[in-house]
Amino acid sequence: MGRLLEDMTRLSENIQALRANRRAFLVQLSDGNRERQMDVFEMCADFAGTQARVATRMKGGRLGFLHNLRRTVRGQLRGVRADLAGARRAWSGEAA
């Protein structure tokens, strides 16, 4: 019986040690999980800030493009109006 008692005692100690290791591992994992969560939150905040800056810059670019487009179209419309007025004068005989 002495050998069986020693083996059972050793087995019980091994089980307790493994449980303690598992508990420590789970605590470490949850701490690491918190760190990963904070890293993800920081990364998402950085993405949001970058996206906002890019959106602002793109909006400025689009507004500038539209301003130039309007100016170009206005110039072309003036040219077309002048051409039409010249054609009307030519057809009506006022050009001479």
C-alpha cells in the first residue's frame, strides 16, 4: 500500500500543479487579451483619424476641381455665345 499511496500523492500534486499552471495561463491570456484589445482600439482610432484627414483633404480637392470645372465651362459657354452671336449677325447681314 505504501507504493500506491506515494503514487496517488504524486499524482494529486501533479494535478494541482497543472491546475495552477492552467489558472496562471488563463490569467496571462486574459491580460494579453486586454492589451490586444487596447491595441485594436488604438489602431481603430488611428484609422478613424486618418480617414477623417483624408476625407477633408479629398473634399478640398473636389471643391477645387469643381471650381475649375465651372470656370472652364463658363468660358466655353461665353465662347459658344459669341460664336452664335457672330453667326446671327452674319446671317442677318449685320457683319458687313
